[in-house]
Amino acid sequence: MTQVIIDAGAVAAALIAILTFLGLVVRWVIVKPIQAYIDKATYQIQPHANGGKSLPDAVRAISEIKGHLQALDGRIEAIEAKVCKEPRKRPKKASESPEIP
């Protein structure tokens, strides 16, 4: 009976060693190269990847520009209200051209 338990333990230890080795092989031979490929392919869109030239940086810059343009638009409307008799009408869509007074 004792020999059976010892043999079962040896088989279990061998299986654990084999599965651990296979897990390491899969990780280093399959997963790591795929992960490196994905990191290399998506480098341009990773935040903090290349000193302010990534996609999140572009979105942040465009949002800042939009805020500045909205502030300027308000200032222009205030000036037009003071200077012009009739302020020009603003186009509703970006594709429409503004009317020239």
C-alpha cells in the first residue's frame, strides 16, 4: 500500500513538472512574441508612447482648440453686437460657408 502512494506521488510530481515546463514553453514561445508584435503594432496609439504624438494627445489638443474657438466665437459675437447694426448669421453646419456682409 505504501508503494502505491509513493508511486502516485511520483506520477503527480512528474505531471506537475511536465505541465509547468509546457506552460513556460507556451508563455515564452507563443505568448511573448505575440505580445511583442501587438505592442510594436499599436505603439503609435499608446498614451505616453512617443512624446506627445500619440492618438490621445491629438484628441486632447483638438479639444483645447475647440474650446479656444468657442471662446473666440463668443468674443466675435459680442464685438459684432456693438459694432454692426445686424450681426452676420452663423452657418449651422460646418459644410456651409459663412455669409459675407
